[in-house]
Amino acid sequence: MDIIAPVLHNVRGIGEKKSDALATLGIVTVQDLLFHFPFRYDDLSEKNLAELLDGEKTTLKGIVATEAVVSFYGKRNRLLFRMMVGDAVIAVTFFNQHYLKNRVQVGEEIAVYGKWDANKQTILGMKLLSSGGDEKEFSPIYHVNKSVKQNELVKFIKSAIDTGYLSVLPENLPLYLREKYRLIDRSSAVRAMHFPENEKEHTGAKRRLKFEEFFYFQMRIQALRFQEKVMSQGQSVMYDEKCVRNFIEHLPFELTNAQRRVTSEILNDMKSTSHMLRLLQGDVGSGKTVIAAIAMLAAATNNKQSALMVPTEILATQHLESLKSLLSEQKEVKIALLTGSTKAKERREILNELASGEIDIVVGTHALIQEGVDFHDLGLVITDEQHRFGVNQRKILREKGNNPDILFMTATPIPRTLAITAFGEMDVSIIDEMPAGRIPILTKWIKHEQLETVLQWLNTEIVKGHQIYVISPLIEESEVMDLKNATDLAEELQSFFADTARVALLHGRMKNEEKDDIMRRFKEREMDILVSTTVIEVGVNVPNATVMMIMDADRFGLAQLHQLRGRVGRGDLKSYCILVANPKSEDGKKRMKIMTETNNGFVLSEKDLELRGSGEVFGTKQSGLPNFLVADMVADFNILEVAREEASRVWQVENWWEKPQYKLLADDWANGRTQAFD
Ligand code: ADP
Ligand code: MG
């Protein structure tokens, strides 16, 4: 018996067809099946009839008082009987479960789980429990789909457990950790996740599995840190301090204190022989580009090349422009742009100059990590919006130089404590201060009914020659609907602003060249209003745009709204963010209100965490963090910290994988389980 055997033919009742169906839930092996945990439980405990509230769910036990009567109407049916609960007689109704009739026998004891209707003194039955009392208090509820039903899944899981698969599920936490933190063993935990006897057992199971998830996550992060810090000797960039100081003094603005602090953190790293691996976080507009420029200039003064890698062409072009203007006085520093659309001839030239060392700074997209791009002496790699680049791509770029220093820049604000833990292999720098003199963006929340008035007002902005972004509502999981919405919206706006404004449309289904072309035309003021699904790239800079209007804004998370808002207020013009929303949920209302109250990304990200939990804020896509099955980075932060300490202790032991106390750990590690996070 093997825990990673396919469910097909190995679990009773699963044949070809069911196996295919289970695969749609991501269940292929017995282990997948056993780790498909319920997302909630029905509390089947019995409550006191006299204390029940209307609408409350409960189990009621009693004696069947009248025979069950079934009535059919159309395709539906209803089963009705009365039962004695203590001294009271209540009615029991089941809809569309007429087949239960045989199990309802007058005079026998019965237990019904359902929803209490206080007015009608009726329980609306959801489950008929066997009265024998072997039912658990908690009944698991799983994520299922059309092809796999709740009760089937329960049956399969029970069957896998009955067959004895839990006994071949390997324990993967060292005993000393289980003893130290009083963690139950792995098999018991998995069993109790599905079929807990009571609340306490369930809590114990969750605690054990959360620790396990975090511990392995941290083992991997500490492994990266180990590789980065201990095994790899970095370069020491002996830059020209005078030149760098001079450059900073002659910038058109004074660096903020925060910028000064992170600049010296970065320069110190570069100077030292240990390898720089640093995450630079700063809200949109906090001035990260100039920091990048300083670091790259420093490298250039030591004849080291730098590469700045960004996710899109439009961002690459933009960065090139800002760098050229910032470094315009540095005649000896040569800057180039390399993207997918660089023409062949020019590309060849650039490649030659990169290889010969003539080019000091290259800005580009993924094209930078293609084969054939070789550097003379790459000393520094910077990525903007690091979450878009996978671990592997980072690795390739690193290998193009002699282990160059690495700086990741990101505008996704993550609270410091969390960042340090989640990106534990990196050092973290934070720019937590905005340049002085910014005119704060005014954020207004309006209801759909007020839209007309707002459109009239938009006209006054257009007349001033300012530009406007309009974000069309996001429809979950339907690009087709997104497109239709965006198209309709663009047409409506064009007819509203018939003579005054030119409306352009940008959406996710366009080819990259098309997108870039539209963005370029918007930037060059050929268009006044840009209607878009959320594809407007983080970092896009059109200083003449003064209004960001977001339709159905309550469908977006705070982090996303903040990123969108950051597209305006980038020049010296007074800017506005208009949230159009009639939120139905309390959460939605709160989000709209918070947006109008603060412009600070870190405050927002903390509020966001409070409101939504980390799972949604840090989707794997967003930040490169793993999705945990049981654990939650925010709610279980203290467990995460303990797991980090323990993992880092393991890595401090030389060749820990050879030591007996870590055998369970080493076995699991060797199985590559933890690699799953990549
Ligand atoms: P980020 O990349 O962090 O979103 P940028 O680097 O694009 O921000 O900076 C936004 C704008 O602020 C740029 O126009 C930049 O020149 C300007 N800027 C940067 N630092 C300062 C500063 N200390 N004082 C005034 N303006 C600044
Ligand atoms: Mg930037």
C-alpha cells in the first residue's frame, strides 16, 4: 500500500469515470484525497429546543409521532411528519427526499439535522441522522463540483481511511518538535480534519497541520537564504563614492529620509563581499526609480554592468526615459533598451555592446534573460514588480553574471513583519515616506445614481486638457463578459462625450503590441479617456491623467484599488479617484470608506489583512507566496514565527540531513515535497 498510489482502483468505488471527475478537483492520488480537507463543518450537536432561535441550525432528537406523508407537485416533493421532542410536538419537513419515508417509523427514535423555523414550529430537515448515536458532532463540508458530490467524497475518504492508508502516511515532523509544541501525529491530524470527534480534536489537528505547512515553507526559505548567504560569495563593488554623492546632491529634488536610508542600505550591500539579495518596498510614487538609478550609477563607476528588468515593454520604455533624464549629466554612462520588439539589427548591436562592456545599463523585459544575451561583467540586477518574475527566471538572470547583487523592487505593500517572514531569504528595505509637496489624491465614493453628475464634472477636467482612466467592472472568471462590459462602457462614454472627448479601449484580450500602441497613444494625448479592464499596468506613468474612475469598485480588493489609484497624481496636477459602487456587503462598504480615508498603502494593506485575511491579499499570483491548505499567514502569524525560528535552527546545523534527529525531515525533503511551492 502506497500513499501516493492513484485513487483509481485503489480506493473502493473509484473507477475510470470517478477518477476523472476527482481529477477536476485536483485529486489524483490517495494522498490528494486525504488532504482534500473540508472548508467547513456542520455543527450537528443537539441544541435545546426552548433556546433555539429562528433560522438556527441544530440537531433535534425525538420520537416519531405521525406517519410520514409525501406529496408530489411537479418534479418536486415534500415529506412531512411530526415528532415529539421532550414534551413538545414539532413538524419536520424534508424537500425532495421522499425516499427517507421508510426510515421514519412511528414510535421510533429519530434524529433530524436542519434549520429551525420558530414561527411554524417546524424543522426544515437537511439530514436524517441514524439514531444509534454513532454520528460525530461535526459533519464535514467539502469543496465539490458537478461531477463529484458531497456524500461521494465523504464515502471515498472514509473508504481510504478504512483501507488503512493513514497508517502508511509518513510522519514528517521530527519528534523533538512534536514534543516541544505538543503536536499530534500526522495520521491522527488528517483523520481529525475530516471526522473530528469534537471541537478540541479538530483544533489540535489544525494546529499540527498549520505548523507542518509553515515549517516546510520556512525550511525552503531558509534553504534559499543558506544558498544565498552562506554558499555564495558575492562581488564587492568598489564604487566611486564621490561621484555617487555628487550625483545625489545634484538631483532636481532632495531625497526623502526614507530614500536616504534605503540608499545607504543598498550601497553597503554592494560594497560588502557578501551577496545582496534585497527586497525594496515602496508605495507607488514613493520614488524607487531614483534609488535604482543611484545603485546602477554606483555599479557603473566600478565598470560593472546593471540590468533593470520589468514585466512589460511600456514599463521598460518608461524606465528608460526616466533613467536617461536622471543620468543625463553622466555622459560616460551608456544606457540601452532591449525588449521583444527591438529590431534584429539593433538587437545584434546591443548584444555586442553588452558582451564587450560598452553598455553600462540595460533596461528590458523578459528578452533580457533569453539565450544569446551575454554580459561583460554583470554586477547588479534590479527587477521592478518582482512578483511577476518566477524563481527560475531570477536564477537565469543571476547566472548571466558572476553572482551579481540583486534588488527586487515592489509597490505591493506588505506589512514589514509579514514581509520579513514571508520573504525570509531576503533583506527588506522599506520606503515609508512620500516626497514632500505631493498634492494628495482626493478619493470620492459615489453611487451609480450620481454617475451622470460626475460625468458632467469629468467634462470640466477634459476641457482643461486632462486625461481620464475609467476601469470597467470586473466579472469574476469571465473574460468575455469583461470585454463586453468594457466595450459597452466605452461606447456609452463616447456617446456622452460626443464632441468633447476621444475614448479609447484597452482590454485583456488584446495582443501586447496592440496594448502598447493604445497606451502610447494615450500617453501622447491622442486620447482623452481610456476605458480599460484592469490591465493597466502597475507603474504606468501618464502625469497628465488626473482622474481614475473605477466602476463597481466594491468588486476589487483594497490592494488592487490602491494600485489603480496610483496611476493618477503622478504630476503636479490635482488628481481624483472616483469609486462608483453600490456595495451590497458590509465589507464592500468598509472598503469604499477606507479608500476615501487614506492614501497610505501600508495602512491600507493592514486594513486589507484585517478585512480579508492573507489568502486573498497575497494570491500566489500577486506575491509568489504559496497557498496554504490549512494555515493563514495573518491569522496564524504566531505559528509562522515559531516555524521560522525552528527552520532556521535546523539550517544552522551543519549537514543537518545526515543527523538522526532530522531523519523524518530529511526523508520528506528528499521526496521533494517542499519543492511543490515553486
Ligand atoms: P515609484 O517607482 O516608487 O512609483 P518613481 O520613482 O516613479 O516612484 O517616482 C515618482 C515621481 O516622484 C517621479 O517623477 C520622481 O522623479 C519623483 N521623485 C522621486 N523622489 C523624489 C523626491 N525625493 N522628491 C521629489 N520628487 C521625487
Ligand atoms: Mg516605479
